Amino acid sequence: MKYYMPTIVIEEDNVVEKNADIFKKLGQKAIIVTGRNSSKKNGSLNDVIRVLTKNNIDYVVFDEVIENPPIIQCVLGAKLGKDCDFVIGIGGGSPLDVAKGVALLIKNGPDNYMHKLFGRTGDESLPVVAIPTTCGTGSETTPYSVFTDENIKNKVSMKQRIFPKYALLDIKYFKSMPLKVRISTVIDALTHAIESYVNRTSTPYSSMYAFKTIVLFGKNKEHLLEEDLDDRVLRDYVRASTFAGCAISQTGTSLPHTLGYPLTFYYDVPHGIANSIFTKEFLGISEKKYVDTILRLARFNSLDELGDYLINANKMVCEQLIISDLEIEAYSMTLMENQAKLKKHPGKVTIDDVRKLYEESLKNYE
Ligand code: NAP
Ligand code: FE
């Protein structure tokens, strides 16, 4: 059994200002990788720029990252930041994932980028500082980066594993999340915990983080749909997300994540919702011991109650989805090709199971 999670996590108010030393140690020039708007509005980008300027650290800003980012954004960022010493990712999972890709391609050059990102070359990357502003992906404590691949019309994970060197968490950056982003990301964290625990590769170490995530979710689940959130609740959601990142950093995710990718690619279903559409039926094909533990920790009386809770929350974000039988067949066949993912499930999974997971889960959204 192995547990390896090298990211230094610092969670405190005004974390960027209080930890200027980190940036000074990492070099003389940084590239900031972020989305188009939110980091400008919630103060995170300004805080970073102020600290870099005060410490005479030069910087460039790549603020083009879009949701479910295409691979090419890593190349564009790497070209802009070619003479940088380190990368600062600010935002949700999308900018944090691109920051990791940019860090790899600056260190190794942007030529032949598909091989560098998706071949197991063992290449190293520049150091990454991750400053999350959504509470779901846990990308600040995972070594993964997920991109949209237009060629295969699906989402793909970078093969190189890059843990951020630092994860800096400040509750104030999360307060501006629109309700739909918060719902989708909190639920993403819950699915990470569930898929990490119900996983052939889980260990007592990874499950410890998964359990804590589920407990924090259960304790605060009545507040998920509230427009104005108490700081205490928001802090629990943020921690749940980072803890779930620690869990999947060891195990990866399982079937619901892969089942959900085509819904995001073809129908723009936000990532967390796309996974959790399948959570109930996924647990339905999982051993009772897993289900009982999850229900107890999350404070649900039955699997139906958990299922209804998720449908209700998901419908705040995604009311209707009409997917044809032909599409379900195509998605199912694609999943069956992903042997690595199928092996994560602690039980045999046939194409009939996968088809049924799609059919039974999507019924609720027609
Ligand atoms: P996201 O795609 O990063 O951002 C979603 C939206 O939220 C964007 O419009 C963004 O605006 C906005 N936003 C972010 N922070 C905000 C804030 N504090 N206030 C207001 N708006 C804010 O969403 P995400 O769900 O965090 O990330 C999803 C991506 O992460 C997917 O590509 C998924 O596959 C990937 N993922 C990665 C891992 C991993 O381990 N690396 C795990 C799970 C999922 P701006 O664009 O203006 O910033
Ligand atoms: Fe996820």
C-alpha cells in the first residue's frame, strides 16, 4: 500500500499575501493561468499580481481558459510563458488543469505536444501553484488534468501526473460562485469521494479522505441549494473538495465520471452534474457494504433518498436531457473500450450493465 500526495496545502484567510515567500522561492517570472472573468471579479487575480509586483517577480497572464478546456490551450499558454520559472493556476478545475499542462510544456517545449501530454514520457514540469475558486474538482491536490479532445469527441486525461507544489485556499475566493457552479462542484466532490471509495484501488488512506468528504457533505447537504451560504458551510464544502482531491489522487475516479463525459461533450452538462446523474444506479450495481457506508456517512436513509436528492439538485442546473438509444449504444461501446476504467470497479461490468446504467439514469431527466 502506498500513499503519495506531495502538495503543500495552506488554507487561511489572505493566503496569497501571507505566503509571498512561496512565490519568491519559485523564481523570477511566473505565468498566471486563469479563466476569462471570475478571477478578476473575486479578487484572486489582483491579490496574486499585487504580491508578485511587490516582490519584483515578473509575470504574464494567460486568461483565456474556457470550461472543459481544449488541449490546444496548454500549447498557447506554454508559448506565452516560454521563459517563465513557474506557473500559477487560478480558478476552477479548468484553469488549474491547463496550468499543469502549461507547466509540462514550458519545461519540455511545446513541439510534439500530444506525445508530451498523452504519452508516458515521465517528463517533469515547472512547479505549479494552484489557487482554486470552485469547490469540486480538487485539482489542487490531484495529479490529473482533463481536457476536451475534439478529434475523439470526448474528454481525455493527461498521462503525465503533475501534483501542484502548493495549493493555496482562501474562502473569500469561493464566495462569488453562482449557485449553479456551487451545486455542480459540491456534487463533483461527492462523486469523487464515492468513486474513490467504491474502487478496486482504494486503500485505508484514500478512503479516510473519501469518508471525511462524505461526512462534510452529509452534514451540510440541506444548505446546497441556498442562495446565500454561511461561511462555515462554505468552508466545509471547500475542505470536502480538497479532501476528495486527496482521495482520488490515489485511486482516480470510476464509472460515473466516464459515463458522464459524453454528456458534457455533446450536451454541455456541467461536469459534476454529468457524473452524479449516474451515482444512484452505479451504487445499485455496487456491493451492499459500500452503499451502506456511504448512506450512513451522508445521512441518507436509503439509496432512493440519495437518488432523489441528487435528481432534485441536478435539475436546478440541467432540467432536461433527451438522449437517443443510438447515442446510448455509442457511448456504451466507447466506455467498454476503456479497460483501465472498467478495472477500477470492484465487480464485473458488461456492456448490458453499462447500457442499463445509461438508460435507467437518464430516464429521470427526459
Ligand atoms: P470550471 O470549468 O473551472 O469553471 C466553471 C465556471 O465557473 C466558469 O464559468 C468560471 O468562470 C466560473 N467560476 C470559477 N470560479 C468562480 C468563482 N469563484 N466565482 C464565480 N464564477 C466562478 O469548473 P469546475 O467544475 O471547477 O472544473 C471543471 C473541469 O475540471 C472539467 O474540465 C473537469 O473535467 C475537470 N476536472 C478535473 C479534475 C482533476 O483532478 N484535475 C477532477 C474533476 C474534474 P471563468 O471562466 O471566468 O473563470
Ligand atoms: Fe470530477
